[in-house]
Amino acid sequence: MITRLVLIIVALIATALLITFIVGLAISISNGFAGFWGGLPFWIIIIIVLSMAIYDFWDECVRKK
């Protein structure tokens, strides 16, 4: 069984890597061919998806049940 502290650390690292990858992808799309207005729908989608990922991290690891 994984201890609570190890679970929080591993989930925090995984969430940080996910955020870094997705935001970097969005920046490259917005700076590249699509431009700001072409990348705006993707930014809206990633804000929603990343907020769900952060909520899931909080719900599964941080919140005491």
C-alpha cells in the first residue's frame, strides 16, 4: 500500500508534467501557424481540462475522506 505522502508527491509530479506539456503545446500552437485567434479554442479547452486534472489531484490525494 502506498502511503499518503508518497501518493501526494507522485501525483503532484505527474500533474505538473501534464500541465507543463499541455501549456507548452498550447503556446507553440498559438505562436505558430494558427496565431492567437486560431489557438484560442485550444486554450479554452486546455483550461477546462487542466482545471479538471487539478481538481482530480485535490480530490484523490489532498482531500481527506
